[in-house]
Amino acid sequence: MGYRTLRQCVDDLAATKQLVRLENEIDPHLEAAEIQRRVYQAGGPAIYFARLKGCRFPAVSNLFGTIERTRYLFRDSLAAVESLIALKTDPARYMAKPWKYLSAIPAALHMLPKRVRTGPALAHETTIDQLPQIVSWPDDGGPFVTLPQVYTEHPERPGWQRSNLGMYRIQLGGNQYAANREIGLHYQIHRGIGVHHTIAKRRGEALRAAIFIGGPPAMTVSAVMPLPETVPELSFAGALGGRRIPIIAQPAGPALYAEADFIITGTIDPNRTLPEGPFGDHLGYYARAHNFPVLQVDKVYHRTDAIWPFTVVGRPPQEDTSFGAFIHELTGPIIPTVIPGVHGVNAVDAAGVHPLLLALGSERYTPYAETRRPQELLTQANAILGQGQMSLAKYLVIAAKDDAPSLDLHDIGAFLRHVLERVDWRRDLHFQTQTTMDTLDYSGSGLNEGSKVVIAAVGPKQRDLPTELSANTDDLRFGDGFSDARVALPGVLMVRGPAFSADATGRDHAVRRYCERFTPTDAMNRWPLIVVVDDAEFAARSLNNFLWTTFTRSNPAADVYGIGEFTTDKHWGCRGSLVIDARRKPHHAPPLVEDPQVTERVNRLAERGGPLHGII
């Protein structure tokens, strides 16, 4: 049976030496967050903060810090959930071998929430300012809840059956919020709560919401699961946690989770927004302040033994990387059943998840064709971009599994090499302009505004990829601020460009002019992909640096160029190398940087005799 409470989980991790207790007083302003980042990077244990400065509640972080620990947390129910998902994807399996899927029966029974009259979560009341005020990055707009479970119900058909439980950003103070009476609620585009909010606004009503913090890990994971709108997260949490979720019905407003550590209840005014942010986010930059909904706080509850769970987001990898890996293990088998012909999808964590999506599909349309070219892959790409959060991808790179049956989507270097050996830039680029983009991605033309490109590669190998620069063949034609070419991957060259400088139209034409120095027959084109960056040495230093720099700092329609580029019947392509401008632009958000004084304090905790010695 899974954990009933967060306290049970913490005690179990401590007993199995997967958690370390910090008895030192830790400042919730930057210090706790830096400890979390450092311990995560070291592959360390969960961290229990017994004493947060200025706060009477303890906190815990890094519960999901490794994929092995994440699996351990759900060891009692994981097999049953996997069986349940297998039956969902292919019910015929049960008819063939019913005895293999008996474990799915209790998981299915646990999906029905259990109604209770009251619960430990309502034992005490407090105020917003008494909660842990954790600030993760120096320029954050205030303290945030980083592992919230925001619960709403359908305004016209209330009840858990049509509820939404999502992890949306909660700002507890700062900016223009009235202390203890207002908090910020930031949800991104294409999130489930948006459906409920839209209906409430149409009806001219406030949307009632409850924010759960804590409870067993199953609730946290369920809040970030990409479930269909017809599957309530409370049901999935019951299956994953190995026990029915106890909920307390209210005369007015959404049900409350009886085993939460903290609950904040309130209403979202349909006509009022306030600036929320800045906030250091998962792309590795600050999400700037923008107007978002405001929650008018009614009550703040907590259980007697409450623990405040938190995480830190920032440039990947962070703790949410383990979330993503675990979710992929659970949901990966579903994708081929939703999109015929697609074998798998990988939202690349190192690139910030939404900026880069890799996919494997099949080409089955014309087996008689003399020349293979992307056909069915394009249908599959459009279907992928029509699925929930995958619709926010900027770069979707899809290859045919038929060409390399052993190709692994998660071996990113090998996958990109396979594509670059086969892609034809004259034919295989397909843009969508003036479309949606991730709310947190500032490379586009405005909030939620940007473009996408599908790169589809099919067929036999067309070229050998160079792996080193050659003085005999590579005429780089430096000058006008271009210099210092570095090899990032086979076939991929990083070139340092001049600092971005816009003209009166807001455009910088330096990369276009650089492309015009070459013709499609020049030896430079042996590099199928050239990326112009501010620091070529940094961008080429590692695969993660290449992915982060290239795909978080470019907007396809505005920043993709080519040697020998052309437009025919509104199709854009190039006869030579593809060139991406991944320099920092004035409209980009600033990157995240730690406070050096806080770093030094954390360093002292790691010295011999310190509580983090041998951990970081």
C-alpha cells in the first residue's frame, strides 16, 4: 500500500537512508533553493529542512531527485498502474492473457475518490505570511509555491468527475498583492484550468479554487501528468498512490483533499489580473512579470504535522527532469495508440522541454515509390502538434523508424546525426508562422506568440558528416564580428557572431549577410547545420550546452536562415547549409545566475564537519 501522508514518505526515506536532515537554520531566501540545486546536481538524497529562518514549518525537497528514488516512492503500485495503462492502450491483451493483468484490478478500484466528512488537513488555520517564504532566484518577484496542486471543478457541472488538478505557479507575495488576502495564479497556455476559468468568465462568475500543498507523492505527480481531459487527476492519483483519495465535500466550492499538508482556498475574480513574476523558470531564464489571475484568499489550513514540499526550477537538468523521465516511462506506450504510425516522442529536457521535440514515425504510404521522401511523417507531425502540451513545440524533428529500426529517441546525439545525414533542406523544412508558443519562451514575437518548424528526414544516407574543421576545405570567411568556429556535434558548427544590433525596423541582418558570403557549392556546406551564437566555446562544450543555446534562443520563422535560400510557392528552403541565429536578442529574458554570497554560505555547509559534507 502506498503512502497515506507526506510524513510517512519522509520517515520512510529517512529510515532507508535516502534523506538527510538539516538541523542548521536555513534562510528560505535563496539559500534553501541553492542547497536543493547543489544536492540535485550531485545526485544526492532528499533534504529535510528542520529549521527555516522566520518560519515554524519544516520543509522537504528533492523527493524526486533521481529516477531510482522516484520509482521507489511508487514501488507498491507501479506494476499495477503499468498494467492498467497497458490495458488502456490494448484491451485485447487482457483477453489473450488475463492472468497477467490481475494487478490492474486494485489499481482500477483505487481510482474512485472516497468522500469523508473532515480530515487532518483542516486541523489548523494560519495566514499566507506564516507559510515558508521560499525565493529561488535573486530577481524573483517574491516567494512562490513550487509544488502546488491547484484544484478546480467545472463551473456548470461541479464534482470531482470533471475536475482539474494542475501544477500552476503560485506567487505568495510581493508586487501589488494585498498581503495575506491576494496571491498570484499563473497558468500557461493550453492548461486544463483554462477551460474552467473561461466558462466561469462567460457566466460572469468567480472561479472557486483550492491549492493543495503536500500530501503523498502520488498527488504531486498526478498534478503534472498529461492526462486526457476525460480522466480526472484525482483518479490517477488514487491508482498511483495505491489507495483511494479522501475528499471533503463543501457546500459551495471545490472538494478539499483531506490528507494535504496545507490548503489555500479562494476565488479567482473573472475581471481582475495583476502582474505576476518575475520567476526563474525551467528554460533557464526569468519569466518576466505579466498580468495573470489573482486568487482572493478565503482560508489557509494546515495539518498538525505539516511539512512544506518544494523544488527549484531553472536551466535543465533540475528535479523536474526526474518527473519528466518518470512520466515518460508511464505514458510512452500510450502515444502510438493515440497517433497511428508514431513510435515515440521525446520532449528534450536539456533544451527546455517545449523548444525541441524529437519523434520517430513510419513511412507506409507509398511502398512502390522509387524515391523516398517525407509523406506520412508530415501527417504524423501535424497530429503531434495537435496534442496538448506537445502543441507548444518550436522545433519538431521527426525521422522514419524504417530507416534505422534500432534508432533511440533518447540518444539525442545519435538521433540528430541520423537526421543530418539524411535531411534535404530544399524539401524537408515545414514552417508554421504566427502561431502559439510556450508562455515561458521569450524567443518569439510576444507572450504566447511565435512559430514552429517541422524537420522531417526520410530515406538513405545522403552525406558523411564532418567531425573536425579542416584548414584545407573550410573557408569560414570571418570578419564583421564573426569568428571562432567550434564543432559541437558531427555536422554541426557553432560560429561566434557579433552582438545582436537591431536597425530601425527591429531587424539585425548580420546573419543573413554572412550566409550571402557563400554559395551552395562552397566547401562550407559540408556542415549541414551552422549555429551563430554569442559564445562558440560555451555552446560547443557539451551536448546540453548546444541544445540549450540553440533551441531556447531562436524562433524558427525569424531566426532560421540558409546558404542559397529560396522561396517557391510559399515553401522556404535552402540549397546549402541551414543557419540558425541563436544569439541573445534584446527581447529575450535574462538567464538565471546564482547569488555569489549565497553560494559561499552553501559552500561552508559542505566543508568538513558541515551537514552537507560528502553530499555536494
